[in-house]
Amino acid sequence: MGTENKILKYLKKRKIASGREICRFFGFSRQNLNKLVRKLIWRGAVVKEGKTKGALYKVVEKLKTFHQYEDAGYPKK
């Protein structure tokens, strides 16, 4: 199982988590986590709430239309 999938599985179980919690659980650096989560956000699998160190991450519920997808700030696939 890839690292991104492990993060998704963790977030599905926890519902919401801070970057610090995820880093501690997996033993990642903050920079490494940022790279991995940025990919998940771009793919539309995760949403970031907040800024910088206080940010919280959660798994996106299935989006019904592309309009909602665009409104969330993600490019069309």
C-alpha cells in the first residue's frame, strides 16, 4: 500500500486530523507530509481546512457534479 493510500486510510478512520498528528503517527517530516497531502488535495481526495501549522485535513465526500469540484478550487479531471 502506497504512502498516500495509508494517509487516506488514516483520515477515513479519524475523520479529521492535523498535520502534526499525521506526522507523529507515520514518522514523517512536515515537509514530506506537505508534498504527499498536496497530491491528495490536487486529486480531490482530501480537503485542507485552515492555514499553515494549524491546518486540519479530512477526506472529501463524493462530489456530485464537476461544478462542485471546480467550486472547491480543483481543476477538472
